[in-house]
Amino acid sequence: MKFSIILATRNRPDEFRVALNSVLAQQGVELEVIVVNDGSDPVHIPAYNEIEADRLGGSKIHHLPKALNGHGQSYVLNFGAGLASGDVLGFLDDDDEWTDDQHLLRASQTIQSQPSIPDLYFTCQRAFTGDIQKNEEIWLDGLERHLADENRLLDGHAFSVTVGDLLKATGFAHVNNTLIRKDHFVAIKGFDETLRYECDRDFYLRAVDAADTMLYAPDFVSRHNIPDPAAGTSMSTLLGDIDKRLYQLRVLDKAICFSRHAALRDHGRTHKAFALQKLAADLEDAGRIREAYFYAREASLLRPSLSACAAVVRLGLKRMAGR
């Protein structure tokens, strides 16, 4: 079984070198590394060329033409996946790193113990702001607590999971912690290239919705470095709060409209109500009371609650006072 690991990078050669080295350090598996440079500025190209000469060992960096705002993570990862020859695809953000050089070996052993390659294999990661680790559960951390009493432990540490199981987690699997059967990636048409934010969440929801077999190993295999809002080097820092909420709403509307699992459709409705509330708060902070009132009312209609109704009344009064 062969792994194809795809790294998208743009204007971050120093961080990318760390990410790349952590992939190349993986032990005991057949590995293909595919690097796609999303039109980095010319000043960074010599550094990327140096990394390519030093570390890729016969592989190459695929350089996309420069675009004003980049082609976006979804496009670049889909481009890389189109070049992949492996049975299983994996991904790593260029400012993060895998911290366990046995990650793919363990995954390979678990996967090959099954009758066929599962559609998805998930793990966990830890988040850091600088050198400070965030302690709260963010992605699939702690999911094993909901599975420990059920007889689905496959090989000592990996569980067979369902959509219902995964929705018990606090969050979703980050792309750094997702391995996907290549044919399953093709079947769901990869990442949505219309999304510039939360494309990873959309990918996760669509991938698990369409999957027949999924495994979860509660191994912490990577480090996620939370982007500095002042840096402006990632999609999450380039976009403003209101833009982010609008992308979130599209992701959740897709889950509501297209998911085959009722639990995912309900998940979409619940989280859409939260996103609408946050969008209303963002608009209120921006002094756009009329628009804030509109979205607060939408949230209250979707998931009625005392707090949601109170926000509608409060914003309604502010709207009338401002006429």
C-alpha cells in the first residue's frame, strides 16, 4: 500500500521546510510526497528551490502561476491529488508538522489488517499559539471516551466508527489528521474550490457522509500552529470575521441540503444557528444594526431559544431607535 502526502505552500518556505521534513521522517512505508507551490512571490522562490534540491530526493515542487490571492487551499490540494499515484492520500499544512514518525506505519498496519482499505482513517493533533499549548478539546480529541465501552477496538488502539460516533466529538478531523482512500476522494470530488474558508470542515462532512468504513485512532500525531491574526499569511487571517461567517453558512447549508445522514443534516442546522448568531454579533460590532437584526432573527427561527429571542428584541429596538 502506498501513501501520497500532499503539501500546499505559499510564501512560507521556512515553515514549509519543517512540515516537509516531518513527512519525510515517516518510517517503514511506501511514500510519495507531492508539493504544490501556490504562486509564491519571487522573493521566496530561491528558498523553495534550495529545499527541493536538498530534501525531495527525486520529487519536485509543482509551481502554480502567481494569482492575486493565490488559487486557494482547495484548488491546490485537488491539483496535488490529481498527481497522486498512492492508494491513500494524506495532507499537511505548510505551517504545521507531524510529530510522530511512526504515524503512517501504524496507520498502514491497521489499514492492512482490514478486509479492504477503509474510506477514512482519522487521528488527533495538538494546537499551539507560539509555545503555549491549548488544552481544550478542539477536533476529535477525547472521542475514544464515547467508544471505550463498545466492542469495536480493532488492533489495540483504532476503532471502527460511524457518523453518529464522530458527531459525539467536540469538532471535526483536521486535514492534517485525515487519511482518505484515493478512490473515495475522487468519488466525493475532493475539496470544494468555491470555498476560501472552512474548506476542511466541508471536506470532512462530505467525506464522512459518503463513507462506508471509517477508522479512528486516538493518537496525537501532529502539531497545529494557530495562525497569528497579524501575520496575514493564511486564508484564516486574510479573511475578515464577516467573510468567515458567510463561508461557514455555505458549508452548513450544503450539509443541510445534501447530506444523506439525518444526523449530519441536524448537525448542519444546529451549527448554522450558532453561525448566524455570531454573524449578527459581528455585524452589530460593525454598527450594521439592520443586517445584525436580520441574521439574529434567522437564527431564532432556526433554533428558538430565550437568548436568541432576546437578541432579536434587543437588536429590533436598536434598529427602531436608529431610524
